[in-house]
Amino acid sequence: MTIKKIDAIPVRTPMRSFTDAYSAYSMNQFVLIRIENDDGKIGYGEAPCTVTVGFYGETLESTTIAIRNYIAPALRGADPLNIRRAISIVNQMHGAAFLAKTGIDIALHDLVGKILNVPTSTLLGGAQRATLPVASEIGIVEPEQAAKESLRLVDLGFRAIKLKAGNNAETDVKNARAVRDQVGDEVELRVDPNAGWTRYESLKAIKELTKCDLEYVEQPLPRWDLEGLAYLRKMTGVPIMVDESVWNPHDVMKVVEAKAADLINIKITKAGGLKNSIDIYTTAQASGIPCIVGTELEACVAAPAKLQLASSFEDLPFAVEFTELAYQNMLLDKPLKIENGCLHLPGGPGSGLEPDLKSIEQHKAAM
């Protein structure tokens, strides 16, 4: 059994305006990856490309070219069942291409799940839960708009909200207060400055935010300032989550050594795929640090793959981030519906859902 063909389809689709400390977004971009084996089975993956090029150093164009010109030729003829070996081949060809690697990894897991007739979660160690609580973010806006947006998210079914922050600490605190006042105590609340605060701003803001009953504050300081993160943990007593500080298991060990975090946000794209995400989770678990699964505004099959990953975690203390459900139309053959603040794990082999190929064709980007 071998890989016969790999296709990379660039896609652009409009989305509701969303702003974080890095940039503003009104267009979702991703590469749909199609891997076919010599038996005619097909696995689909998604390389999310919406996040600003300044974060990953990759674009929709560069990701498409990396897959078409370098990764696909190298993987033709490889054994799809040997995912670890296939990913090693990708690393040898284009080790820095996080977005491309993510899409290939998701597609391989989807394909192998279909070959073996098991869900991706089984390949990751087995599903520990059938339903998962989900959260959505609110982009950086003024307090009045944040309060209004929080009601929209509650109406959509979310029971956990993360406020993007990092441009102005005083406004960030006002946003959190406005949202807490609007939604009451029944909705979980978290704040993410995306490394946009200084140590002084963080110390002052977090002390104010304790009045908002937060689950945690995520990555208030730059990724390299582990000493500062440890200082904030000690001085505020508020749980600190890291995101940008952890890209691989080695980063987990550095965070543990520095006592810099209480929690880790694992993003499939930042990890470079499901396999690497599990490696990060296992390392963190061995160190006693819980993890959640974050969002990169996935628009297609990476979303159900994210559910498969999160379902395999033995310990999942907080809601999984699914901001994509609040800001865009998902290009999937079946909808993901929030019920009682949760999503159900899709049935069926692989990721459990297929891309909506008609919509993909309509939004295909010229390249």
C-alpha cells in the first residue's frame, strides 16, 4: 500500500471581522490537502493560513507551493500507514513549514483512519469523551461592543469566552468587566493578551482582573520571558497559560524548569500536526501541567481533527477553542452544532467529517 497522489487546493473565504494583538482578519485562508492511496481511499487535511504571516512566516501561496513542489513528490510511494516515517520525510524536505506539515499530518491520520475503519482519536490513543465543551474568542473591540458580542456568542451556544487583548491593558480590563457584567457568572471567562503586555502592565491588569473571576490569563508576556511569567504566577496567584512559549516538547521542558505556567494551549498548527500535538501533551502531562486545544480559525477538516485530538486527552480541564464556529461558514459536508455548550465527537472513520467540495470549488483561490 502506497501514497499515489497528493493535491493541494488553496481556498479563500470571507469571515466576520476579527482582531487580535497581531492583526485584523476578514478573510479565511487555508490549503485543502487530498492524499489518495493506491487503493483509491482518500484522506483530507487542512493547512490553516489565516493567521498573519508575521506569526508563522508562511502564506497561502508559500504553503501551496511547498506541498505541490516539494512535499508531494517526496511522499509519493510512501507507506501511508507509517505516519511517523511519512512525517519524517516531510521534515527532511521542508522542516520549517508548520502550516504545510499540519495539513499533511491531518490528511495522513484521516487516510489511515479510513483504511483501518477507525476514528483519528483511536490512532491518537483512544477517545476519552464523546462530548467536548467549547469556547469562542471575542476580538479586540471597545467594551460596549465586547459586551454585545458576548451575548451573540451565548446565543450561539457557547458557555466559555476568551477575550483577545494586548493593545491597551486598561481597555482590556474594561472589556473583561463589561463582558462579566453582561453574561453573569454562568459563562467561563479567560483573557489572552497574545504576548502584548509588559511585566508592569501585566501585574497591574491581572490584579484588576481577579475581580472578573477568570479561568486564567493566557500569554501576557513575550514567549521568551519565562522568568517574567513565573514572576506573575507568584505575585498574582492567577493561573497563567502559555501559548506562544510552547511549540514543541522541548519548550514544555523549559516552561516546567522555569515554573512559568499552570497550563499550556496546544494548537495543531503551531505544533505542526496531530502527532506533534500528542508529543507536547504527553510531555506536559508527565510534568503535571494540563493542556487545552486552541484555535487558528480552522475552516474545514482541521476542525473535526481538533475534536479528535482533544477527545484523546485524559485530562481536559477547560473548553476547547472553536472561535471558527462564531466567525465564518464551515466548509464541511455536515454542520458542527453546539448543544449545551458542547460539541459531539463526529462518528465515522478518520476525522469524521468530509470537506464540502462544492463550496471548496466556489472559493478556490487562483494560483
